[in-house]
Amino acid sequence: MPSKRLLQALAGKRTDRPPFWFMRQAGRYLPEYRQVRAQAGDFLALCFDPPKAAEITLQPLRRFGMDAAILFADILLIPDAMGCRLAFRDGEGPVLEPVRDLDAVRRLDDDGARVAARLAPVYDTVSRVRAALPAEAALIGFAGSPWTVATYMVEGGGGHDFARARRFAFGDPAAFAMLIDRLVAATIDYLDAQIRAGAEAVQLFDTWAGELSSAEFERWCIEPTRAITTALKHRHPAVPVIGFPRRAGANLLAYQARAGIDAIGLDAGVPLDWAATQLQPVSPIQGNLDPMLLAFGGAAMLEATQRILDRWGGRPFVFNLGHGITPDVPVSHVAALSERLRAGTTP
Amino acid sequence: MPSKRLLQALAGKRTDRPPFWFMRQAGRYLPEYRQVRAQAGDFLALCFDPPKAAEITLQPLRRFGMDAAILFADILLIPDAMGCRLAFRDGEGPVLEPVRDLDAVRRLDDDGARVAARLAPVYDTVSRVRAALPAEAALIGFAGSPWTVATYMVEGGGGHDFARARRFAFGDPAAFAMLIDRLVAATIDYLDAQIRAGAEAVQLFDTWAGELSSAEFERWCIEPTRAITTALKHRHPAVPVIGFPRRAGANLLAYQARAGIDAIGLDAGVPLDWAATQLQPVSPIQGNLDPMLLAFGGAAMLEATQRILDRWGGRPFVFNLGHGITPDVPVSHVAALSERLRAGTTP
């Protein structure tokens, strides 16, 4: 029986109160983050700088006392390590060398040792965070899901033409499957190494799962996720995997049934009653406060929080947002929400 | 008992075969559309030119024999008629005067007679189409749903920052409610007039319903839709209303239960089994072939079509795409799909 609240909830146990953490809790809304960020060369350098990345990972816990830290890193570190050179340009988001045909897929470096060497600073960050973590907090590692990472690789950046990846998949399914398979293999190694370095749970972010038709969702979201969870469970049976297929709608049911995850992350569009009756009896759920309520704060934020606690607090549940914290969120709102959550379901 | 196949299905009756039509079936993929379009001054002028708009509405039926024509118009004609001057710039999409505060909402013209006069050419188009329609085909009128139309008004165009409309709604709920209420009133008048001019069914397009959290979905999607359907049903109890809250996910259940619609349109992300067991027993459904399969054509398109027919063909159902036809779709693919659909569920 794990003693940390987050791990209890993810193991399907009742907890004294629901554990909480926030997606992108280590980020630009925090002045101490911006200070460290200003000292670093660029965002990518920051991800590969273990002392700074560890510091950033721990910052929100000092202020707000979350039940978990989530590794400070980026879902595009894997393609970068596979040879798609990645850069972050201010105000533009990520830019990377596009992968749009079989030749480009074949050029990806799939030498596990070389890829691991490039990602070694991330594992160093994990070790440092784990060593410095408050006793009651858990450390969550993460990766992007293959489909979501592939959308950026095909696009060559963070543009929003997801149709490009879908056209690749329809036009040359074998080449796209090879891309996904290579991402599956690299993601297994990446999460395995994070766990060996000290991560106590891992989350797969499938930010663009909602762009897929239901047939594609089975093929490009559920199947690769199951391949990853199967391999991880073989090596680390006790380490929970949280899957977050954003905007998957009713496909959440199939994902929960077949992706092999231990808990499921829910975006703000998922109705509370439906999740309580259809999903929560099957596995622990995590979510789903609208991040915009955190930006506005006040009574609206606290009332919506209470509705979530009332509806989901009786069964294993991890409080979180429905998506990441936005840079415009006032620190005082995060403080007020955290204080409310530390008080439990019925303060 | 209506004799047209589409109206039978929308009334919940079994049909000899599922009726079909395609969203954006009158559009750029058709050479005869591009020819008429080239003669017109701009897109907006085309929408307000009854002979040309009627011709465009009828074009796809001549080639493909769909069971329904859908009025050629645009969801932004209502804001244009309310005084938000609209323009379509090539390659940029729509541009209109932004509505971002209470003053701008108050400046909207809510004089029903003036708005109706500006929209009169649309009603003329409806009459012309109805008079020229093949006997077995039905005419569908349409409007955008208030939430989706509001996103364009707040943005001032077709940009993809839906957060702007949501911030308006959170920051000044009374002003945003006034905007939605004015759109509800204008949409009721607009659809009422389309029906009086000859539309036999109407569809509400809520393209951006999936951008809303579940609480917002109740307030800004379901409630305004119910206000519209209630008013329309009072005036035209026998005219079916199809609601299409795109990417609504599990919120489709609440929408179907409370929005007052007769049939529900499903995007390509909705799983076939889930819709068959959860939605179709409650009301007729419409959808949901992935438009990208129409672009690729061939066996993949026909196999996916067969899966839909197999799963949904036994109950009242209207075959359609999950979203509009894209301009790159070859005419031959639409012909092959139409031929398949005219053959019924088991050719």
C-alpha cells in the first residue's frame, strides 16, 4: 500500500482527501520560473539543464503544496533525440525538421543507446527532483503519445494543420505506422528510464487525440498506447500510467477499456455525471477544472471546484485541470485553489 | 406520413434505404460551382444573388442524386444583417467587425423587419430551389448556432482563438448573454422565414461546440438551441430540426435530451457502437463518414461506408459526412460514394 496520496488514488484506493496537481504547474505564470528561464539560453537548453530543470519542477510545490511534482521537460525531446533537430523560437512555438515520407522516417535515429545518451540529462533531472521532493509528494514523469508527437513531426512544428498528419497516415499507412512504431519504442525506453531514475508514476499526453476519427483513434491512439503500457507494465508492474487523450469524447470508453492505462485524464469538456457513472467505476479519473476558471478566479472557480469534488470526490480521483495552466493565470488564484483542495472535499 | 425519404428518416420512420446528403455538397470541389463563383463579384454577393445561389444549391443533386439539397448560404449572413459588416477575402476567410463588449452588442441591429429585409434574398433563393427541386428530394435550410456565430463575431473573423469568446463570456456574462439572446431571436426569425419560403427541414451548425467545457456547453449551446427549437416548433410543429454540435463528445447525450432537436448530427469522432446504443434509440442520427476518406476514395472509403451502413442502417438514419466536403475532393469519389448509397444498405 503506497503511502503517498497520489499513488494511493492511482492504485484505486480511497484517500483522506483527493490528491491534486496541475498540468503545466511549473511554468510561465510563476515569477520564479521566469527568473530561471531568463538565465537559460533557450527553452531547449533549459530542458537539458538538470539543476535548473529540477529547480523549476520543484518550484510550484514550495508555494502551493501539490501532492505531485511533474517533471519539467517537453514532449518534443524524443523527436529531437531521434535526430529531428528541435528549436523553440520566441512567440512561434516549436520548430523541427519535418518528417513527411518513408525516407524521412527511415532517417530517424532508432539506436536506443544513442537516443538514451541524448536524453540522459532528463533522467538526471528526475533523480535530482526525487532526491529533493517533499516526503508526501510523488514524482510524475511523462511523454507525449506517439500520435500527438507525430503531428508535430509531420507538421514540422506547432502549427495547427493536423490534417497533414492524417493525410500522411491515409496516404502511406505503412510509413506512418513505422513512424508510430519508432515513437512507441523510443517512448517505452524514455519512460522506463524515467521510472528507473525515480519517477513514481507516468503520464502520456495525447493532446491532439480529439483530431482523430473513431477508427483512427483505435489505430493511432489506443493501439500505440497499449504497446507502451504493456511494455512498461512488464518492467514496472507497480508504477501507474495515466493516459490523457484530450478531447477524445465518447472514445474515452474504448481508451479506458483497451489502452492498458491505470487512470484516465479528462479534459474540461467531459461531463461530470457521465464520467462519474461511466468511467470512474472502471478506473481512477483525473481532471477536469476549466483552466480559464483559474485565470478568472473567485467564486466561479471555487464553485466549479466544489461541483467536481462533490461529484467525483467519493471514489478514487486526482484533482487537476482539464488542460495546462496558461501564462496569464495569477499566482494568487493558484494559491486560493490549492488552499481549497488541501482542505479536502468538505472543508 | 411524409413521402420524401429524408423527411421519413427525420420523423423516425424506417426508409427503404438510408437517405443521404453531404455537408458542403454545393461547393468548390465542383467545377460548375467554380464557374458560377467566377462570375460573381465575391462570395457574399453570391449568397445574396438568388438565381446564382439557387443554381449552386441544385448543382450537386443533378450529378449525384442526393436525397436533399441544402441551401447555399453562410452562417455569417445573420451578423452581417445585424450590422456587423462582413467580407470574404480570398485565402483569408471571413472578416467582420468585432463585437467584444456590451456597447458593441447594443449597437447590433435587432429590428426584425430591417434584418429580414436584408436577408430577403436568402428567402428568395429558398423559394426558387423549392420550385425547381426534384420531386423525391427535400430542401434543408440552415443557420449557425448562436455560440458558433458568436465566436466569429467576437474574433472578428475566422481565426482560431476561441478562447476570446470564452473570455468574453466569463468576463461579462450579462453582455455575452445579450449577444447570444439577440442571435437566438434573429436565428428564430431567419429559420422561420426559410421554412415559410419552402425549407422542409432545418439544420443548426454548431461547428465550435467542442471548444466549450461541459458547464459552458449547457449554458451556451444547449440553452440557446432549446430556445430556438421551442419557438420553431410552436410555429412549425411538423418541420424537423437537425442539431449538429460538432465534437461535443459525451455532451451529445445532454444535447439530445434537452436541446429539443429531432435528429442529431455526428462528427467523425463519434464511435459507431456508442452512437448505435446510446443515441440512435432516442432519435434519428446523421453522419459521420470522415471527409478525408472522400478525398482518398477507393476501398477505404467504401469499407468505412459499409461499416456505417451495417451499424446504423437498421434504424432511422441519414447518411452524411462528419464535416463538410473539402475543396480537394475529386468529383469521381463523390460519384462513387453516391452510387453506393443509392444502392441501399445491402447492395
